[in-house]
Amino acid sequence: MNYRHSFHAGNFADLVKHALVLWLVETLQARGPLTVLDTHAGAGLYDLSGDAARSKEAEAGVARLMSAEGRTPLMDALAARVAALNPDGGVRYYPGSPLLIADALAPGGRYLGFELNPPVRELLTQALSDRPNAEGREGDGYAMATAEAARARGPLVLIDPPFEKPDDYIRSAETALAVVRRDPAATVAVWTPLKDLETFDAFTRRLAGKAPVLVAEARLRPLTNPMKMNGCAMVVVNPPPGAEAAAAEICGWVADSLGDPGGRAEVWML
Ligand SMILES: C[S@@+](CC[C@H](N)C(=O)[O-])C[C@H]1O[C@@H](n2cnc3c(N)ncnc32)[C@H](O)[C@@H]1O
């Protein structure tokens, strides 16, 4: 396990994922208390003065979000969460999905995140220590979230792997399908990088025809160099009404504001 999200926290891909997850939480909990299961939770909270300052990814991502004028409402909602973590101004702290979700949940809602790496799981527990509605557990998130989803009603499941193992695409698709087969009221959101289209197409083909699937891509540059993360996508199985417009707003803002001139957003139903 070499992957360290602390280098990537607050980058453009986190902004796409977190803005859409915030919208999903707000929308799904309108029908009642929501359980959110996070297969790959990470540390929960990131100090951007460390690894992220070296990678400069947050500088090109959340720093630009916070200083941007004319943010759209859903990007504004994410910016408000970041501002709440930085009461003295600036952008030193950035929330991971655990903190972001725990703080967005209405009373009765519950967050359960899984993390395989023990030191990262300790950071996660620390980050959530004063959030009684939230818990971090150590272990394999694909298996543990699938088991936990079977005990919840209409949960939201976030699948956000590092994609450092060759089977992460297959396990993400299988987990998503297992969850919605068992509970058609569940919604599953999978984050993926966009490098070349062949890998991504193979992933979406695994889901096609098995459930309603929204694909939301933020392409920051043309996908001509497969060695680079040229963009990212959120693939939402069983998206709630309004998801297409929400994703278009988020991916559109990120591609237009943070991408190269050749960047663009693509949002469609499979
Ligand atoms: C991309 S990061 C998660 C970021 C987090 N979801 C967020 O948005 O703030 C991926 C995390 O998954 C962890 N991980 C890798 N394989 C895992 C597995 N099979 N189950 C649970 N966690 C895993 C890594 O240690 C890493 O912390």
C-alpha cells in the first residue's frame, strides 16, 4: 500500500467527488435519516501545509475554489464546508469524505467509513472523535461495506479506491452491483480517474444495462496522454432525480475553471 491521499487532498478530483457527494447526501436524506458507507475512507481531515504543499495539487484545486468569484451554488456549498474548517481564513485544512459527510448528515443519519491502512485508520478515528454519528473501522472496505449495506435501508455507498491494484475497477463494479441488487433503494457513487478512455469504458460496460447509471466526467485536458490523470469521473448507480443537472454544474465548473482550454464536462446516463 503506497498510496497516500495526503498528497492529493484538495485537488480538482477531490472537488468533483466531494461537491457531488455533498449534493447526494442532502438530496437522499430529504426522504429520511441516511446511512452513508465509505469503502475507502482515508484520514478524514488533511493539513494542506504538509504533503499537499509539496505536490501543489491543492494549490491548483481547493485554493482556486476558495478564491474564485462566481462559484455555482454546489461549488459554493463545498467552499462553505472548507471555510468552516478554517475559521481564521486561508485554506490550511481540507475535509476528507468522512468529515464532510458526517457534518452534512441530519439528525438520525450515520456515517461508517472503512480504511485498510492501520496508521491512516488511526488518523480517521481521531478526526471523527467528536462526531458521535460517525465511525471508522479497519479492514477491506469492499467486503465490509457490502455486508453493512445489507443491514441498512437505502444507504448511500461511496467507493473511492486508490486504483493502485489492477482489480480495483472490477471490485468497484462488483461491489456497486451487489449493493443495488440487494437493495434497489441504495445509491452507489464510484470515483475513478480518467487517463485513457479504454480503461474507463471497460469499467462502465460492467455496469451497463444492470441498473440506472449516471456518468459524470470532468476532463481537464484532452485524454491524449494515458500516463497522466487527465480528469476524473463520478459514476452513480441509482442516481436520485436531479443528479444529472447537479453533476453537470459541478463537472462544468471544475473543467471550465481549473482545466486547460481543451477541457470539458461530459454527463450522461448509460
Ligand atoms: C483515495 S483515498 C480515500 C479518500 C477519501 N475517500 C476522501 O474522499 O477523503 C483511498 C484510501 O483507501 C485506502 N485503501 C486501499 N485499499 C483499501 C481497501 N481495500 N479497503 C479500505 N481502504 C483501502 C487507502 O489506504 C487510502 O487511504
